[in-house]
Amino acid sequence: MTTAVGSTRLRPGAAGAAGAGELPLKAIRSAFQPVVDLDTLAVVGYEALARGPAGTPFERPDVLFEAGRSTGRLAELDSACRTAAFAGARKARLTAPTWLFVNAEPEVLHTWALSPIEEMDGADLPVMVEITERALTHRPAELLAAVARLRMLGWGIALDDVGADSASLALLPLLAPDVIKLDLHLVQRRPGRDIAMVMNAVHAEAERSGALLLAEGLETPEHVRRARAFGATLGQGWHFGAPGPLPAKPAPPPITSRVQLRPRPTQAPGVSPFDIVTSSRPPRTADKALLIEVSKQLEEQAAAAGGGSSVVLATFQDARFFTPATRRRYHRLAQTAAFVAALGLDMPPTPLPGVRGGVLKPGDPLLDEWDIAVVGPHFAGTLVARQLPGQETGDDDAQYSFVLSHDRQLAVAVATGLMSRVTPRPTTPPGRIPR
């Protein structure tokens, strides 16, 4: 999502300003804003921004998307915006390695069904799909599956508005984006402790994964200088061009682009965390009492990170093992972590305020496991354990085969597998900032 002078944010009741009338799906068009390489100033891509018919209230994206949401046609509107983006790029004859950035509405990304035309265009023109962290926290299983499908098409993933909310920092490793889009306030506001925290977190992730940093909201030379200092290599904003039609004769794309997709880890569906970790780490044996204390220590590491910057996901085999003492710990944990989830047989969708649930179905290998993963910007750890045959479940003396690891890749792999089992949020989340 781009920003611009005079752009509007979603306001409650904005759809009412449009008055009665059919949602103008067939009249959706795209405005395009350039994305530039901050070193060479070459245009490396364009972000497609949805607009309704000119001269109508629907021209404003906040009104347009509030109308789509309130009428239950958000998925249709999202599809129409994507179609308009591809049509505009095709008409302007954009070619690789110029990238087309397209936005995805968090609530409906899991419904994307790519048409043959979109797949063909995606093959001819590199496509970068922008999503927000709200998409991951709302319907995590569906989103992770959708991202895997998009990557199979050769499309890239950009995480938008990073730094606007601490949750976006915590969820960076699970999504493994190709591009990290820095929220505009990071370059437009006076530096402070919160901005320094974001800088440390995104630098750590970019250094580990090779993701590129893209600074939004660059409207002045000073903003550009701050973006460079932040580590951004890509930039976007009115300093380089306002949203509008694509050039009649776009500049020839650079021979090579700084934006390159890097291999991202994939995970076979149904593979359990224990199997993932023990494929590279030999297990040991311990009783339940010891593993409880090890789990508590991992939880304390997440709490110590503070700033709402950690993800904690854990399995409990059965909801009845989510005891009052455990509930008290997880209640406190939910106050400091960005995302907390508990999974088990018969686990409710929201075991506690601020804690997400995940129901394990009969036959799920996790029913025989005890797993916890903690992932933060500067700490990662996981404990995976499988109950040995013949042991009485729930007995403190029950023996488990286990691995404790602080390898970041393993912790992220376990967290991703657990996240894919989290129950979708029962209510519709707030809409993203209009594109």
C-alpha cells in the first residue's frame, strides 16, 4: 500500500457517503505509483492502486472498500481490482524485470482463485503480492496455504505496513516476505525508541533472509535520506511520482533488477513438528515434569522480549491439560506477546482473551505431541516432544522423547506448522488502510 499527500484513511460509515447505488465493479481502474531503486533511481516496479469511477464518491478507495465490505462483496471487489491492475500493466506493455505490486485484502486472500489470464500475466510479468500482518492473524491456515500457491506461480510476497504494529515484526519470520514495506511513519516522524526497535527488528530479519526493505511515504529529500539510513534499498512516494496512469512509453526496464526472489522454506502438509525437528536433531528422553519447566522457561523468554514482538504457539494434546495454572501464565503472556495460541483436542477458538485456539482433529499427529515454539526478532526456541508408547497421558511421570533447540530455522518451521492449525478468527477484522 502506498501513501500520498491528501490520501484518506478508512473512516467509520464512509460507505454511507457514497449513497445508494450498485458497487461499480466493472468500472474499477488502477492508478500506478513507481517503486524505485534508491541507489540508481531506476524504476523497478509499479504498485497498482484501486480507484472507482472518476467524479463519483467511489473514486475514493476508503469509500469503495467500505462499500464492498458492508455489502458482502469484498471478494468480488478484490478480484476486480486485481483484474484492473493486470489489464493496465498489459496495456502499457510492462515487461520483466519490472515488477507489478498488487494488494490483497486480508479477509479474502484465502479465496483467491487465479484465472488462466492472471496466471499467464503472472508468468510474463513479475508479480509482488502485498499483504498485511492482519491477514496472518485472522486466517493463518488459509493465508499460509494461499502464499504457498502464489509462490508456486513464481509470485513474490511483500509484507505491508511493517512497523505500524508490533505484530508485524513478530510475524515476519513466519511469512518470510521477499520485500518488507516500511510504514511511512518510520521516515516521516522524528526518530525515537519505538523507531529504533523497528529498525533493529527489520535489519535482523533482512540480514537473515535476504528480504529487501522498501520505504513508503517518501515525499522529500530528507525522507529519502532517512530511508537510506534505515537500510531501505527501494523507495516509493510522491518524491518519485504520484499515483496515476502508467507512462505511454515506460522506460526500458533495467537489465537486472535488485528485486530477486530467493528460495523460501516449504513444508509438506501434515508433517508434525516432532518429525521436522528430529529429522536433523537426535531426541532424548525426559519426564513430563521436566518438560513443563523447560516450556515455562521458553515462555519467559517471550515475555522478557517485551514490546509485543514475539510469537508463542503451543500444543497441549487435550484442552483439559490447559490447566488453571497454565491459563494464568498464558493470560500474562498475552499481555506482552504479539501472538499467542494454544492447540489441543476440543480447544475453544479463544481459550482466553488474547489467546487464539486451535482444534486438533482426530488422527492429527500432534495429539501425541507436546510442542512449543517461541519466535521473536532476536530470540527463537522450540521444544518438541512425543509421548512414548504405554505412558499414561497427563501423568507427571509420563516419559517423552524430546528435542530442545534454539536453531531459528527449526523454531520458525515448528511455529509455521502450528500456525497453520490455528482456528480462524470468528469476527471480521478491521479493514486495511485503503489502497
